[in-house]
Amino acid sequence: MKEKIYLRQGSEYMTLGQVLKEVNVISSGGAAKWYLAENTVLIDGEPDDRRGRKLYPGMMVEIPEAGTFFMAKEPDDAPE
């Protein structure tokens, strides 16, 4: 499954921990450290375990058993 994750209006990036919560892999931000210690998440094809890793538009995130996600800017005409 490939999906887009849109950055919030006015944001330049999202952290890896925020993305994990956004796609319902974890239920709280505190679980990100544990999840990343137990699972290999790929950022643009490279493993990364930093929950604070900044993800910018154009980056690809592969999360085990959740799918592949592409970071994108929210369209200007999107409802708030």
C-alpha cells in the first residue's frame, strides 16, 4: 500500500514519531522509541531509528506491516 502523508499547514516537516502515530502504528508518542528499537523503518531506503528524524516533502518512509508512505505538502486548497 502506498499513500501520501500531508504535512500540516505551515509545517516544513514531520518527525518520524509523528508519522508513526499518524498511520496508527503506535498509540502515543512515547511508544515510538520502543517501536523503532524493535522494527526496521526505512527512510528513502536507509534504516533509521531516530524518532525525531525530520521528514520533508519528497521523502519516502517504509514501515513494516503498515506500508510505504510519501511525504507531501498539503495542497493550498485543502480544507483545514
